[in-house]
Amino acid sequence: MAYENSEPGGADDPRVALKILVAGGFGVGKTTLVGAVSEIRPLRTEEDLTDVGSGVDDLTGVERKTTTTVAMDFGRLTFADGLRLYLFGTPGQERFWFMWDEIAFGAVGAVVLADTRRLEDCFGAIDFFEHRGIPFVVAANCFDGAARHSPDDIRDALDIDAKVPVVPCDVRRRESVKEVLIALIELAIQDAGAAQPTPALPPY
Ligand SMILES: Nc1nc2c(ncn2[C@@H]2O[C@H](COP(=O)(O)OP(=O)(O)OP(=O)(O)O)[C@@H](O)[C@H]2O)c(=O)[nH]1
Ligand SMILES: [Mg+2]
């Protein structure tokens, strides 16, 4: 694979690589988020939504959605300072949640993506990360036409710890997604303790 920057310390020579999860309820924009920010063509496992899911999958707000993630999304983002993130998007539908433990293995943190019109859909993801002690940020995906709420209001409604960042974002915009990821990295570093040495990258 050709890289734009093949110099030492460049895009193909990261100093630290971290695994990040992107989770949340059905159709909140996880696949869109990974695709918007990935510097490689993202791996997707989309399958068509069929009539069998009607009555089970709530399409409110995403009526034009025609596919759903059945295994995971995968993308990659390298920051200029050599920090590389491997992004793993989870499937949103509850019937696929049995895979989350496998996908979460080794993750340093997670983005819980929320649609403010149906906040309750991200409770499952929040419980999952709280129980496993995995640091997470809540990213409120601002869908067109949805009422805007302050981060504090969203935090209160979700009943999450005051230290959990709540970041409004537009998952279609790369810069917006990067802000979410930076908030997560800062939280993960804080959680790990500033004194911890950063992990060395295995050769590859
Ligand atoms: N208007 C608008 N549409 C969005 C936004 N984010 C995502 N979408 C659309 O909403 C739909 C859902 O996006 P996906 O990225 O497939 O959602 P997902 O969370 O991966 O869905 P599942 O994998 O099925 O759980 C798609 O049709 C997107 O184009 C947004 O910020 N604004
Ligand atoms: Mg998806």
C-alpha cells in the first residue's frame, strides 16, 4: 500500500498505536464517523435492512437508512505527532451485541455516539464501558433538524459521571470527529495517569 508520507515519523511510522471503539445504538452514525475520519478506505460489513427487521429496528430519524453493520467497521487515523488510532465501529443492533466483548479487547477507550432524539439507545453502550472500566466520551451527533441540547443537559439525562466529556459533533465532518477523538485521548491519558509510560509499538 502506498502512503503519502513514508519518512521516519511520518504517516506510516507511528510512535504509538491505540485501539478505539465507536459504539452506540442503532443508526446513530458509527459507520459514518469511521468513514469520515479514516485515512484508509474503511472496512465495512454492511448488509441490507430487510422487512424482517421492521418492528424491531427503530428507523426514527434515519428513515432513509438501507443498510446496517453486522460485524464491525474498521478505519485508521494518524495524527501529525505520530499517534495512530485504529477505529473499530461496533454493530448497533442489539442482536449483534454478543460480539462487543471480542471487539472491545485491548481498547484504550470508546466513543459512545448518541442521537439526542433517542438518547436511551446509548444506555447499553454506556453500561458496557462503565462495567469494564473503559474510558469513554459521549459524542452527540447533531442530526439535521434535531433540537440542540447543552453537553450538561445531555450528561444529566444520561446520568453519567461529571468527568465524562460530552462533545457535540457532526459525524460527517472529519474535523468534528477529530475533536471527539482528541477529547477521548485526553481522557484516556488522564485515566491512565500521566506517570504511565506510553506503550512501545511492536514492529510491523
Ligand atoms: N442528516 C444527518 N444524517 C446523518 C448524520 N450522521 C449519519 N447520518 C445518516 O444516518 C444514517 C445512519 O448512519 P450509519 O453511519 O449507518 O449509522 P450506524 O450507527 O453505523 O448504524 P448501524 O450500524 O446500523 O447501527 C446514514 O444514512 C447516514 O448518512 C448526521 O449527522 N446528519
Ligand atoms: Mg454501522
